[in-house]
Amino acid sequence: MNKSLVLASIVAALALAACGKKEEAPAPAPAVEAPAPAPAPVAEAASAVTEAASEAAAATANAASEAAAAVAEAASAAASK
């Protein structure tokens, strides 16, 4: 049973680690004319939304990383028993 628990913990740690910090290739810039600049309130709102999304993504990645580390630590502790 201990081996099953260790194996399940390792699989869970790998699954959590695979979910975090993915880097996607940036999309190529389209070859069209740039649109007129957005009005200031719209640009500020878009900037705020982008910043909030970035912070949420970083927090999620950090939580997944911490969870993976905890699972790995638990698996290591279970393996040493």
C-alpha cells in the first residue's frame, strides 16, 4: 500500500507541475495598419484588466508549484517509512 501511495503522490506532483508556468509562443504581428489609439479610459481599463489577469496567473502558478512541492515532500516522507 505504501508503494501505491508513493506512486500516486508522484503522479499527482507531476500533474500539478505540468499545469504551471506554461509559455506560449507569441502570435506574429498582423501586417495591417494600426488602429486609432483607444480613448484614455478604455486603455486604462484594459491595462488594469491585463495587470489583474497577470497577477492571478502568477498566483495560480505559485499555488500549483507549492502544491507540487508539498506532494513531493509527502511522497518522499512516505517512501522513507
